[in-house]
Amino acid sequence: MIDTIERLFSSELRARLIRLRREIHRDPELAFREERTAKRLADALGVLRPKELHRVAGTGVIARIAGRDARAPVVAIRGDIDALPIHENTNLEYSSRNAGVMHACGHDVHATWAVAAAHLLSARPAAGDVLIVLQPAEETGKGAQAVIDSGALDGVSAIFGAHVDRRFPVGAVVAEAGPLAASADTFHIELVGSGAHAARPHEAADPIIGAGALIGALQTIVSRRLDPSRAAVVTVGTINAGSASNVIPDRATLTGTLRATDPDTRRVLHDEVRRIATGVAAAHRLTAAVTIELGPPPIVNPVEAASWARAAAITVLGPAAIVPLGFVNMAAEDFAYYLERMPGCFLRVGACEAGGEAIPAHTPRFYAADDSIFVGGAVLAETACVTAKALGGSLERQR
């Protein structure tokens, strides 16, 4: 892997990309507030003199890297750029200087490897143009749809992205078809009854008792309503009711998350939450108001696009670099919105340095190894080249 990186990236470019990553890490910004991050990235791309360079979706950045043939299919590479509201505790020399905000999910690396891919594609163009999409607000699940709504991806034939993962060493790549991330929807249930003095519970329709029964009943969705081979999660994250120990309140609210790795299971979760909440409420002389807010859909990588990404990773790193995911990922990724519109593949890229530990993302100690920048950049650039060639060949056959 080291030989490959040294061949593709000069020592000067490696140093420049590491510096960019560390500047972004040191100055993290939350969703749709990534102004300084966007400027740094636009400046880094501007030195390549792309065909186009402009802002999108408020704080996003798009650069169009010229291909060899303007008529060839356009491929996009996406990197996300926002941080999380977490206080960093990594002790890195480039730790966040913004209290309560950090890159705890590797988006500093994702943004930088998209710039790295732009450098490689400028030096060795793909058949067609490649859009470098630096997307805001992945952590809120809103950024991808904002990019789509802007029209910036109109005319794009395929899109690829990746995520750092400290479960795997630097140099390992997951590029497989099928489910890679779950949908992430949010439910809000309000149970309304009637309050009373806590000493006279028979005079109340107690929403706290109803809420307790509902929490247990919701867990039967996964254990009793779903095929055990289907992955799903129903989690109650908050419950709020009451204001005093001697008062039975008139209402209680529960919120939580619903996760599924396929659309059919996702629909079952929604239907069952509504059915069970209504039934349990009625059994306790309550009414239930259920709201489900849709988040990102599941990522299900299509077979053909995954094969292009896998072939690219093998070309860059060799067959030993390809590893299986090895677990069911119930976290979500708004890259899924892109895959509802066009072919593509979402990868996992190893980000654990030699001798390092598997630090979970979204925690105060998370960081990705610098060298993962070059693996992600090289694999995504090669994926764009492989895909453009494959799609161009398909168009020729159709003619």
C-alpha cells in the first residue's frame, strides 16, 4: 500500500493534503454552518482550475474535473464535510479548538480524500467529467437531499462515496453489494389521558402507566412481527411526563428511532408503531398521537456499481485489500438519497493505524489515520475511471 501511495501522491501533495485535513479537523463546523470549511475546500480545489467550481446547498462545494471526452458519462464523487456536537478528547496536536464541536465521524478525512481524488483525476482524467461533491449536513440527514434539490447532480450517471472505519486497518476496503447502512426514522408519540392527585389514581387515565406498557410492547415489533433474518431496531430514546411526585399528569411523550436495512421492513416498523401505540393507548383509556419523521433510507449497494468499485480497489491496492463488512450496520448515511436516483456504491475504508484500537465513531476519542486520506482518494478516483469506462461502453452498445 505504501508503494502505491508514493507512486500516486508526491511527498509535497501528501503533505498538503494532510495539512488540509488537520486544518478542517482543528476548526470543525456543524451542519449547514460549514462556511470556513467550504472556503478551505474551495481554495484547495481552485488550484486545479476545474471546469466549474461553485457553492451548492448553502455551504456545499462542487468542482467539475474535466474528462477526456465531454460527451462521456459524468460520474460524481461525494465527500461530506460537517462535524458533530461532541467535545473532543483525542489529545491530538490538531484537536478541535471549537468547544463542544468535533469531527467525530471522519468527515474531515472524507472531504480531504475527495480533494485528493480531484488531484489524481486532474493528472489522469477519466473518460468523462467527474463532479467532486463536498456535501454539507450529513449528520442531520438533510444535506444530500439539499444537493439533489439544487439540481447540481442533473446529468450525473453514477455516484460514489466512502466512510472511514477504524474496525479495519489502513489499506482495507469494503466494496460489496447489498445493505451497507440502515434507514433512520424518528417517531414521536404523545399519550393523552386525564390527570389526578397521585393519592387517587382511580380518578385518572394515567399516561405514565400507558407509556410503560407501550415501551415494552414496541419491543415486540422486532421480536414477534419481523422475520428473524431481517435486521431492524426500535429504540425509545426519551420519555417525558409529569412535574411533581404527587401528581398524575395528563400526558406523556415518547420519542425514538426506527432502523431497517430494506424498504419492506421499514414500512412494517412504521405500521406497527402506529398500530401498537393506538392499541395500548386504548387499553389504558388514553389517546395516542403518532408522528413519524422520515430520515435517510437504507443504503443498498447495487451489484454492478459495487463490482466497479471493487475492481477499482483491486487495481489500486491488490485483491488482499478487499475485506467483508462482517456485521450488519444499523447506522444511517444520507448518501442513500443519491442511490434512490442513480447507480452508485458506498464503501468503507480502513482508518486504523498499525497497533491502533477500534475506536467507535461519534465518540469524543474518535479520529481516522492520516494515511486513509490517500487510500480513499486513490480508490474513489479509480472508481470514477472504471465506472465512466463501463458506462461509456454500455452507451456504445446501445447505439
